[in-house]
Amino acid sequence: MSIQVSPSPIPNSNVVSLTTTLLDKDVYLTELLNLVTASKTEGWLQDLREGAASWVRHSTIPTTREEEWRFTDLSSLRKVQFHVETGNFASLEFDILPEAANSRLVFVNGVYAPELSAVADLPSGIVVSNLASLPVVEQEGVKQYLAEAEGAQEVFTALNTAGITDASVVWVKKNVVVETPIHLVFIAVAGETPTISQPRCLVVAEGGSQVTLVEEYVAGKMPTPQEGGVYLTNAVTEIWVGDNAEVSHTRIEREGAEAFHIGKTAIAQARDSRYTCHAITLGGKLSRHNLEILQTGEQTETNLNGLTIISGKQLADTHSAIALNYPHSMSKQLHKCIVGDRAHAVFNGKVLVPKPAQLTNAVQMNRNLLLSSKARVDTKPQLEITADNVKCAHGATVSQLEDDEIFYLQSRGIDENNARKLLINAFAAEIINQIPVTSLREILLNTVNNLKSLTND
């Protein structure tokens, strides 16, 4: 199902150009900061922004000389002259989920789009809104959580904080169980010149609550020459899971072919809480997702499922860190990569188990499927354990489609191309089939099935 509207022009929209000296990464970052901070806010939000901006001014953009970025070269990003642009998008389309037809927030180039959003039929006990529309009393509650998660002092996260003018907010009250999925859609529309947007999302699940989230980053479908143009999405999502609360979170990245996507997901888990993430990466010329879990109480349960599918010359980097600081916790992570053509996938996963985290059960696995002799994957699963009474394991595999499996299917009357496609689909389905939203599962399975470039060496 799709929706098509013509949003009205946004008052006082502006275009701020960025000039840069490419030989000086500090100059580039400073001018990028000036670009995203051109629009001002008031009160506590402006104070928050100024604090982050001060930190950014003393920082630098990461290079491959840094361990955490040694496989992801941002030099191509630094060559781009970005602008901030908002305005009237003449014929914007995007797919919606039937299950979330009336529980959807939409942002276009980082700006809230009420014409595309639908939150009228939500049950009591949950707030789904953009930050600017919240009453002052509720904004005071947001103030306690926004930009308070671990990892705030990281250059792209701080850059996002320095430029906050609005945000999507999902707040579930104590003991409220929300049956309807909440769909957060962040659409990037490429302009005539490269654009930058910085979506921000805050989710608070109070004690005993339950909620299902779908967070989606997509390129806007516009019948114009700009479709598929160059842009940067620098996104940050903070999720606070209260005592005995449960959050099921699906994150989909389907940016345009020439897009840059840098995302941070920071989760804080309190005592007895349960958090599940399904992170699907499909789009973008260069994408990076930092997934960070901080345990703030004992007996937590964390399940991380990831799937990266790339081809052409795409680069997709997933960095995860799970800090298990208390006893009796469980974490399970499975990240899969399907890499075709000359694409390059990166996985770096850390599980930290210090001495207080006794009786922890942690498993981490990365499985990679290379479909071309020129495809590449760099994988580094890590366990750092100082506790002495734990059950932990980690590992990684890299393989190709087996000739005997393809031959077996051919012997049953299936041609080689379809045989390869069946094996690829089966590899991806282990992750996709765990997503709790039926229509989204079908969309993703169809997407994988239609990726023709993956079946050719």
C-alpha cells in the first residue's frame, strides 16, 4: 500500500551552503557544524545543543587510522559539499504498513510531516508525537532522557545533538501494553545539490510496559531527476527500557544508491527488561550503524538479529557493543551478511562481561555469504570477560554458495539462477522471519527475492 500527498511549503525554509577546505578535516567538521546549527531553538533544548556543539568543535571526523573505523573510509563523504534544504515536495510517495496505518510518524529531510503522519487512534497511556508539538509539561519529561544515553560523546552523535530542532518521541506509560506497532518513517529527498538531514528519535518504555517499534529510513520516491541523488542521513535513536519492560525494535535502512547513512542506536536496559532488535541494512553507498546496549540492572534479556544485503560497490559497516554490568543476564546476537559484486561488509561486535556480571549467558555469531569472488567481508567478533562464572561463546563464518547444493536443486528441475536465489532467500529468511510485523516480513522477503544482482557473479 502506498500513500501520495503534496505537503504544503514549510514556512521560512532556507538553504544554507557549506564550503570546506578538503585538506583540513577539522575545518570541514567545523563548517558542517555551522551548517546544522544555523537554525536556533530556545530554552533547555538550545542549551543542550550548545553543549554538544562545543564538544564537536574540539573533535575530528574519524579516519581509517582509528581502530573503530579502519575498514570504513569517510574520505568520499568529506568531498561532498552539503546543504540543508526543506521545502515543498511535489509528489512524495512511500509505503505504509497496514498494521500501523494509524500509528505512524513521518519526517521528511528531518522535518515533521503531519500530512503524512497518523496517530489519531492510539490507546491511552502512550504518547507518539514530534517533540515540538508536545506540551511543556511533557517536554520536561523528555529533557530527562534526551541525549543522556551512553555514547553521546561520539562525533556524529554529538553533531546530531548540536543540530536538534525536533525529534520523534514515543513514550509508553507504566504497565501499558501497546498491541499496535509504532511506525517511525524518516524519508530523505535528494535535492538538486547534496543535502544533509539529522533525524532524532527518543523512546521511553516505563516499567512493565510493552511496545513494538518499526524505525525505517528510506529514499523518497519522486518522479524527478533528483531521485537517487547524493545526501547524508545522520540519525540517532535512544531507547530507554524500564524495569520489566519489553521493547521489540525493527530498524530498516533502505537509503538511495548514492546516499551516506550514519546511524546510532543507544539502548539502556533496566532490571528484568527485554529488548529485541532486528536491524536490516539494504541501501546506501556507504552506511554505518553503531548499536550500543548498556545494562543498568540485573536479569536482562537482549536479542540482536542483523541482516546486511549489499551489492555493487556498497560498503555497509555494523558496529555493536553490549555492556553486561550485572549478573543473571542473557544476550544473543546473530548478524548475517550477504555480499555480492564488489561490495564490502564490515562487522565488529563486542560483548563486555566484567567481574560483577556473574552467571551471564552471552552468545555472538556472525555468518557471511559471499556471492562474488570480488566481494569482501571484514569480521571481528569480540568477547571481553573478567567474570569467572559465565557461559559465553562467539564466532564467525565466511562461505560461498555450495556447488553441490546448487547441483541438487538443478537435479530437481530448478535452473541455476533460481537455485542460487532459493539458497540466498533461505539464508536471509532466518533473520527476516523473526520480525513480528507480517506485512514488513513480506516486503523484505520480496525485496530479497527481487535483488537480481545478487545472483550474478
